[in-house]
Amino acid sequence: MDSTPIVVHPPTPTGGRRVAIQGYVAGIARSDADLVAFLCQAGVTVHSALLDDEAWVKWRGGRAHHYAAL
């Protein structure tokens, strides 16, 4: 398991990124709004810089905030 609480996996071939929170898959995000919704559902208080905070979110593969298919 990754030590970063939130892992945003590489974009899928059809677009969207799998999101894991504390090791559990929350779903496929197709935008930052989807990602924020998953975090809120998990009880995470989201502030404006959270998605770019490397202590909280690890973006794997592709660019951060990029959800289109590779």
C-alpha cells in the first residue's frame, strides 16, 4: 500500500483515472470535480490546495489534473 492517503492512478485507455483513498478504490474520476466528490464522500475536508499537496495526493502516470485517455 502507498503511504500517500490518496492515489490517482494513470488515465485509462478510455479516459478517467482510478482513485484510491487509504488503499480502497473510490471510483473513476473524469475531472477534478469527480475527485473532490470522492474525497468528500470519504469524509476528507477538501481545501483549495489539497489536490496539489504531495503529502496527501500522489498522481501516478500522466500529468496531474489530466483525465483524458493517453
